[in-house]
Amino acid sequence: MRRTPLYSAHRRAGANMVEFAGWEMPVQYSGVIPEHLAVRSKAGLFDVSHMGEIEIAGDAALDACQNLTANDLGRLRASQAQYNLLLNDAGGVVDDVIFYCLEPNRFMVCVNAANAEKDFAWIHERIAGRVAAENASDRYAQLALQGPSAAEILQPLASVELDSLKPFHSAFADVCAIPCLVARTGYTGEDGFELYCDPERAERLWTDLLLAGEPAGLVPAGLGARDTLRLEKGYPLYGHELDETTTPLEAGLDWVVKLSKGSFIGREVLLRQKAEGLRRKLIGLELIDPGIARSGYRLFKDGREIGRVTSGTRSPSLGRSIAMGYISADQAFAGNDIEVEIRAKPARARVVPVPFYRRQTLDARY
């Protein structure tokens, strides 16, 4: 298994380490629930250095990347970021990514850890000879400072005015005297920042941030809390809600797809799917009966199997069991009471809108 530059710091902090996407990562420190609630109320610091980074540059970089992606990169200006999708010829999701426009015709793409090598090969094959692409994952460590107190904690340590850094904007700045790309992005539904830095300086940045943020309630947080936080917001996780057999229309990500921008890989399939209608849709569920609907559990309506759960947990913020899953499109309406099979027994559940958890602020990821 691979290890991030913060592995020793995690061990010293007593983190419970687990395998994730080929990496040995901290799943929790004090516990998933206290870490989750700290991010919702104050702030948490995550090591997400397992994520991959791909750099794309050249005079034709924008045109080349427009063909690779479903969203419209032409809307991006330097220092802006965009949630985007790489699609295959069948309209399935190769990966969901963040494109950072560092300057005109120069992009840094943050990709999911399990897909880094696949994504680079996929991108390189389609743009080779036109623009330069590099798998730069080994040149970056990534820390995510998330929570309502994130800006208060980061501002005294940063050389950039954070009030000028709007959601999905970025800037090159020093944090704790360490050069970083500071982006107002995240995967928790809270305000927050993702900091990209030299791996050799990541441990010092981690230590200095935790020390400076401790009086404001900052805690280290693991992948367990990251997962419950994203699930409360209804954010998809690749390999669960998204994969190469699932289209963005089925996943409720039609707002990401800009069919009017012109040609891109998978566009014709999506146009046809939009015209003909969907066979299945991603939905949110709240359990009425006790239990937790885990990934892979079967969903039923009047004794007929209609779908499967993709993610489920007991929401620390809401105090009830929530889940997401795919079901037949004709059953995918709010208020529909269905059943989830838990340990060979039926449990009542209700289809509900997502997100399950809302803040009265601009969404921190999308």
C-alpha cells in the first residue's frame, strides 16, 4: 500500500489506519461522529493527499479538454475551478473531477485516488500530440480545511485575502510560510479550503494548521467523517453512485452536462437518453424502521425488486438513517414508501429529496 507524506503524523496522533484505493489512510482519530460534528460546527483538517493531480498545458489545451469533459470549460477564467465529468463513448462516468484553470490554456485536474492512473492514460490517449499532459500526483500533497470556522483559522496564516476568494476560486499563496495553491473547494457541504503543496512540506503545514486552529476547535478528521459528511449532502462517491456504466443523467448530474457547448465524448448517448427517458434514477432514502441501509442492499416495492442501495449511514447531524441508491425511474418520486432488505428482513424506507442536510450558504463543492 502507498502512504501519504503525513503517514507518520497520523500514527503519532493515534489514527486508525485502513486501506483505501491502494493507500493506507486515517479513517478516524477520536471517532467518526465527533469528527463529523466538529466539521459541521467548527472545523476539521483532512489529509487527502491520496487524490491524484494531472496537469494539462498547451495552446490547444482548452479545445482538447472541452472534448474530454461534459461541463463547459470555456466559462472558466484563470483562478477559477469547475466540477466536471469525464465520460466514455457510452456516456458512462470515467471519473468526476475538479478542473482548476491556473492560467489560460493551463489546467490542473484533481481526480479520484483510485482513478489517477486510469484517468491519466485515458486523457493522454485522447490529447497526445496536441497538448502536454503529465501525471503530477507525486508532486502534490493535499490538505482540506473544512468547516464554518475554516476561514477564521486560515486567514492569519495565509498571504491572500480570503474574502476575495469566492467558492470555486483559487490563488497561489503562502500558508504558514509554505507556498500553496489555495482553493475554496471541498467535499463536506461546509465552507472550506483545499491546500495543494510540496509533499516534503506537507507535515509541517499539517502540524502548524492544527496548532493554530486548536483554540478555534480545529480537529484532525479521517475518511470516515469525510464519507458521512458527503453523504448528508448527497454528493456522489465514485465506485458507489458513479461508475463507467452510469450516466450523469441517471445520477442527477444533468446540471453538470452542457449539451449546448458542442461536441464532447458521450454527448450523442446523453442526447438520446434525454429524448427517450431514463430507466433508473439516483434517489435519496430515509429509513422509517430501525437499521442502516448499506451499499448493495436490495430495494423493493410491493415485493418487486426495483433497485439497490449505493451508500448508507446513520446521519450524525440528523440522527436518522439515510441512504442513496438507484431505483426504477417510475418509482423515483419523493414520498414513495418502499422497502430495503436488511439481513434478509424488510425495513420500511421513504424516497426523499437530496441533500439530506442543508446550510443557508452557497454550496461548497458545486
